[in-house]
Amino acid sequence: MRQAGRYLPEYREIRTQAKDFLDLCYTPDRAARVTLQPIERFRPDAAILFSDILVIPDALGQQVRFVEGRGPVLEPISGPDDVTTLSTGRVLEHLAPVFETVRLTRAELPADVALIGFAGAPWTVATYMFEGGSTRDFNTVKARAIGDPETFDRLLDLLVDSTSQYLKAQVDAGAQALQLFDTWASAVPASLFGGWVTEPTRRIVEIVKAHAPDVPVIGFARGIGPRIPDYVTQTGIDAVGLDSAVTEKEALAIQAHVPVQGNLDPAFVLAGGRPMEDEARRIISELSHGPFVFNLAHGINKDTPHENVEQLAEIIRSGGKPT
Ligand code: 1CP
């Protein structure tokens, strides 16, 4: 999940030097420094590339901005013509600074710290492209996708193509594992889940695996609960990220098939203290008998005291045992 960000004073410092958020993503020396900041402070076992899932719409030619205090703002797709103007032809050229960030970061990281590359899964990226930004109800994207499935399928095809190119190039630049974020998967009706979530993800996994068979792909489809086992088998992902609604029983059943990653709710890290300690220890004792990567269940909250993250890192390093 997000390791970098506004909860770190050194991130806020570098952020003020950049013109805007996308400028930070596209300035390799700064983006590499931001990627390394949490590694230097907390010494986790892996770093996640600093970029964003919305660089793909930007690379396809849609207008994307990040507005202070408001989040992402895109020129929304309003019909078939808007999809026609998008092009996958210059994706790699446009995203070259991200690949340079991967190279710089890999060169700086200690050999035993893995570098995770990532992208948004097609459905989640499409929500921003149709809604023009964040949404609570997903009504616009869902109604348009249902009303004009040909156009929506064309967009999903563009996203599968561009995202696969993007991930393969991250591997070529030095990423050692990849994560696909389907943050808004829970908004998809069950009858459309295969077409909007599983199948586009499966195609990306297939293309990336043909290029880099040994690079593990982690899937994270947030909020899908009982559909996780099908999501795992039907997409071909190697490991799965769990959100904090997943129970111990569900997690253990999934872990019998693939490694799991998760699932401390970021609110425990925001609160800190004994409740955070107890919850982290509970998760470790329940899940560390099988293949397991301790992680947060979602991105870290910007008001989180970094002292809490430091304390959490200590608990994990000590194997979750009481000190
Ligand atoms: O300046 C800032 O601090 C802006 C906050 C921020 C950050 C730190 C945004 C804006 N993006 C990022 C980086 C980011 N985003 C990373 C890099 C790793 C790291 O920071 O350590 C990653 C993996 C993401 C992924 C991402 N971006 C997701 C999927 C994961 C998740 O959190 O669910 C999503 C949905 C986004 C979109 C996005 N980026 C930023 C905002 C405000 C949003 C919108 C979120 C929403 O709609 O609720």
C-alpha cells in the first residue's frame, strides 16, 4: 500500500518543490527520493514505486490534474468519440520518467529490499476516466458501461494494452514484483464482475507473465470478500492483498492456495498505541504460519504520526512477539 505521502515531513518538503503532484511523479530523481524515504525511516522488506494509477489516462492523452485539497480531476469521457481520441502509441515514451525512477530507485536500494512496481486495474482506472475524479456511487461510469458496452469494452482493451506495456517496462527497468490495484472492485455488479474485473486483469497477468514469468503479480481487489477465491483462480495472480474486512477464516482458506498480503486497517496506525500493537500481533499470529506479507489493508492516512509507523515496524520485525 502507499508508504510515501504527506504523513512524512520529508515528503511534504519535496512535494513543495514540485510544480504539482504529476510533476513529482515525472521527475525521476525526486520520485526516487520519495520512494526511498519510508525505506530509510522504517526499513521494511520492500519498497513500492512512487507514481500513481492515473498516469495511464494521462499517457493515453486524457487531461489529468491533481488539485490541492480535492484530489484527481480528469476531463471526463462522455461518449465514444472521447475513447477514439485516446491512443496507446505513446504510452512508453510518455512514461519514460517513471522507468527512470525505477532504475534510480533500484540502484539505491539495499540488495535485500525488493522493489514493487504497480498499476491500477482497468476497472478502477476507468472509474476515474468516466467520473472525472473520485466518486462515492460510481453511477456515471456504471450507467455508461451498461448503456454502451461496446465503447466501454474498447476502453478496457486500451487499458489492458497500455497497462501491460507499462508493467513490462517497469520490470525491464528493475521492478521485482508487481501489484495491480482494483480499489473500487466492490462497486461492480456480480453479473458483470467477470467482464469488468476478472477478465481484464487476467489478460494483463497473461501478457506480463509471457514477458517475465518469474516476477510475482499481486492482485488487490478491495471489498470483494467471498469473491476473492474466484478472483485469484480466474486471474492467475500469484498473491493477493486483503482488505481489513476479510476474516481470519477467509484469509486462511485463501492462504491455502496463494500467499496473502495485509490486512491491518490503517485506522489502527492512525490511532497508535496498545490497540495498534494488539491488532498487529493478532494478524501476525493468525497468518504467519503460511505464506504471508504483513501490510496495511489500504493506504496510510495522511494524519498518521510517523512514530506510530516506527512502532509498528518494530513489532513486525520482532515477529509480533510481545517484547
Ligand atoms: O501529494 C500527495 O500526498 C497526494 C497523495 C497521493 C500519493 C502519495 C496520491 C494522490 N497518490 C499517491 C501515490 C500513490 N498512489 C502510490 C505510490 C506509493 C506510495 O505512495 O508509497 C500508489 C501505490 C498509489 C495508488 C493509487 N492512487 C490508488 C490505488 C491504491 C489505493 O490507495 O486504493 C488509487 C485509487 C489512487 C488514486 C489517487 N491518487 C491520489 C488521490 C488523492 C487519489 C484518489 C483516491 C480516491 O479516489 O479516493
